[in-house]
Amino acid sequence: MCGIAGIYHPETPKPVDPRRVERMCEAMLHRGPDGSGVWTGPGIGLGHRRLSIIDLEGSPQPMHSADGRAVIVFNGEIYNYRELRRTLEKEGARFNTHGDTEVILAAWQHWGVDCLQHLDGMFAFAIWDVEERSLFLARDRLGVKPLFLSRLSDGSMAFASELKGLLAHPQLRRRVNLSAVDDYLAWGYVPDTKSILEGVEKLPAGHFWLMQQGRDQGRPQRWWDVNFAERRKGSQADLSAELIHLLREGVQSRMVADVPLGAFLSGGVDSSSVVALMSEASSDPVKTCSIGFDVEALDETSYAQAIAERFHTDHRSRTVGNDDFAEIDRIAAMFDEPFADASALPTWRVCQLAREHVTVALSGDGADEAFAGYRRQVFHAHEERARAMLPAALRSTVFGSLGRLWPKADWAPRPLRAKTTLLALASSGEEGYARGLSVLNREQRHAIYGETARGVLGSYRAEDDLIALMRNAPARSGLDRAQYADLKFWLPGDILTKVDRTSMAVSLEAREPLLDHRLIEFAATLPDSLRVRGSQGKYLLKRSMERYLPQDVLYRPKQGFVTPIAEWLRGPLAGSARSIASSEVLAQTGWFDPRAISSLAEAHISGRSDNSRLLWQLMMLDRSLSRLGASA
């Protein structure tokens, strides 16, 4: 795992100052403390920070091809590099190292852009072709590894693994994109294709960009997508056997490393499945680690301990408490952009714990998106059946009226909190899913904006991108569309961003075996009934893992990596909740109504409503804008 950066002059081969590239890399030292390198040529500069995982003494970067024609900087891992190497050697390729970086170079020279179809892994890389004077940027299928891009004031393009790499360039403009703020308040993160700063974007997951100096640079092109429109045939037993085979391949391929390796273990279905299959494949005890909370209702360490004992792992755990809130500034620094998924805090803590013993850790991320493990997906599948039975006009009139009248009863038992469901049923499936997924809907966002922000945003609505994505999805059912949105929007924007930044902050490589693309493609073809059955999501996955895992792990209600932020903000952190309304940084933007925010804070502290996610969002936005030093 590494950090990459570069500067490219698209029009003319002007020289690149290597010190600028070096400073961009130094800003990402945490991504690669084991080595560094910079190379420049006419109109191009490439930089690299290395975290050594494979071929520890070899494979320095930037790396040149054997014939000197191509140069690469690469962040990630290619899990099938040994097989690819053998294939390319049969075609005449010769190798000087034992790592995966040189294999990418040889694959590029042999297949060109089509090399991406042969790569099984997580990656973001840049290849410069000296003869063609072309730059090839590429990102893995699901967006495990990030790549930020910006066109600078002198006409050059800069790219880096993290926004802080671009921030090290003196010509980057630091003006906040207000539509990205609206996105952030809607979702709790800035979506994967956008950025908090104007003029900065991210290369989308599953895309490449091939640019040639002196020509029209074009735009990024998609090279991979997941298709939910086909259906796999076969008995449940046959599909279960195929699933187990794919799970084993995904796990075993990610256990290749020349450094100590372990796993995160929460005690849930996904991480427990990974640990079970790692234990099956390993002759030594698997090193596992977990994080608990000082609020008993949210602590799952007993389940993690039970799995550790079942598979005889070398297990360690640690507890997160409200005093960890003092690290909020460090969390903001990891992400650069505002990021309000409160599970980032325990994720960082578990990465710290893992890094004390290993350099690579496998996680269980991805199964909820692929196999319909989120409650919202299960609810959406049921809602879609209700929509199919009632005319849209009737739904809009009846459910819409009820939803508008129903109180927002955060304090009530779950069956009585029907407002979101009623409003969802009144609208289309896509509109309903966007409302259910959002932290704040458009009305709630506009209630805390001031007149200036509402005027600038005009008709802009953060939900429109997600709705369009669902409507254009290669899908058959509403469940398909919900999962497609989660894989393409939620996963790279929230889950993978969280894991990448928190793991890289401690120089730990995190790998996601349940995001093996063959497994994702297989899951997308399963009939709806093998993904959701009754109130159970991940139906086939759970049934398939019954031979490994106990019933109370497989079928207990899903909890997720939830932090007790709501309780903390009513107790020891109530002062922080109150102070956000008077934040100097947010006040300077002129975007927000402090009286509205103060009222929401007091309602939360008193227990009248749960506004913890909004308050946490505003706190993280405040910290991020302060660090960016950006103008409104």
C-alpha cells in the first residue's frame, strides 16, 4: 500500500519541478513510510511513497519498464500478479523484480487499456508512456483505492492519493464547493465523484483516463460495471457451493504477503466469515483484533471473543470511550474533506490495535452491499412490493398526507417511527430509497441554511445523482437498484473512504476479500429470494456459512459498527453540542442559521429528539473547513 502523486502538463512538455512532487508525497508520508521516489520527464512528474508489503527489498517506484518506455507509480495490490507474470512471460516479457508493480507495466505494454480487465486487485496508478507522451490513470473496479485530480491555475493537472497531497501544491485553489456541502449534509460524506473544493474531483471507481500531451484530453471512461440484470440458475445447494468456492478464493488470494497479516473481527457475520476461512487456509493461528464501547448495549466484543475462541485465533481487543472524542481533530485531518460516519473513530482505533501486531489486515467490508445485508435494503424490497400493488396517485395522496402529519418520533419504539416509511411509499422507489439513505433530507438541510446558501444552491438537490444512478442501473428489481446504488455510491464514498484513510493513517494495509469482483458479479445474479427472504438479508450467505458459524452470530439482529455518539452528546459532550451553533468557522461562511442549529442542539440534549448525526456532521464540517483554510 502506498501513496502516489504527480503533475502533468497536458499542452506542452514544460519541465516539472521535482521538489513540488516531493512535497506532495511528503504530505502523505503515513501512506508509505518505508521509501520514496520522484521521477520527472518533459511535461510530467511522478512521485511515490512506499509501504512495503510484497518484494520488500525490490520494486522501488517510480518504476521503469524493461525497455525504458513506460514509467509507473502504483498504490494497491494485484492479487493475481503471479499468474499474470507467468502468462506474460510466455509472451516474451522479462522481469527484474518479484513484485506486482512490474507486472502492471508489462500488462500495459502487452494489452494497453485492456490490461485492466486482467487485474484482480485494489489499485490506483499512473503510467507515463515516454514515446506516446501519454498519461494513463486508472482506478480499481469498486474504488478501494482513491485518486484525487485537479486542474491548476497554470493549466497543469495534479493528482494524488489524498486531497492533502494536492493541498501541498501552491497553485491549488481553496474555494469550497457549496453543492458538495449540500451533498455532505445529505449523506454524511462527499460523494466519490466530487470534492469539497471547487476544481478538484476524484477519478470514479472502475474508470480510467488516457490523455495524450498536446491533444484533447477527453474525459474518464468506465471500464467496469456490475450487472444486476441477469439471473443465475441452479439449485440453492449448487449456488451455495459456488458461493463458498468464491469466498475461499477471495480470502486466500488476499492472504499473500511478505509481512505479518491478520484480520479485523467484530463478531458479525461478515468479519466472522472472513476469519473462519482464513483459519481454514492457515496452519498458524490467525491474528485478530476487535474494538468495543463503554456503552454495554452497543458493545459486541463478547461475540468477537466467541468467534476467536471457536477458531483459536490470537485475539486482542480494546475499548473506545467518550474521552476518545478528544481525537476529533485527528480524525478530521485523516479525511481532509468533511466525513461524518462516526464509526471512523472505532475503525481508526481497531487499525491502531492491528498495526501493533501486523502490517496487513483483512476486513469483512462489502458483503452488506453485495448480498443485501442492510435493513434499508430489506425494507426497500418490501416497500417495492407495496408500490406495485397500489397506483402512484393513491400512494402519493394517502401515504404522503399521513407522512407529512406523522411526528418525527425518534424517542418512540421502532414500529411507531413510521414517518420515513410513509413518505417513502408516497414517492417512487428511487426517491424513497434516497430519502431513507440520507442523513438529512432537502427540507431539513434548508431549515438550517441561511438565505445566502439557499440562494446559491437554488434548485440543486444532492439526492438527484443517486436517483439517476438507480434509474439507469442495469437491474430488474427495486432490490437490484438499491444494491447497485450502495455498491456504486455508498460503498466508495463512505465505507471504503473510511477504511482507506483510517488504515493508512497508521500505515496499515486493509484488504477486503468480500469485494473480490468475481464474488460481487456472482452475488448480483442471485434471485431476489436468495438475497432477501422474509426479514432476513444476506440469506444465501448466512445459509452457506452455517457449517462454520453459530446461529447466534448468523441470525441475531444486525447492529453494525455503531458508536454511542447520541448518548455522548447528551452527557459528557453536551457542551460541544451547544457550542457548534456559535462556531466561528461556520459563522464566517454565512451559510447557516445559528438559531436553528442551537434549537436542534437543545432538543437533542433534552432528549426530545435525536439530532446526533446532524450535530456530528456540523462538528466535522467545522473541523474540516478550519483545517482546509478554504474560503466560502
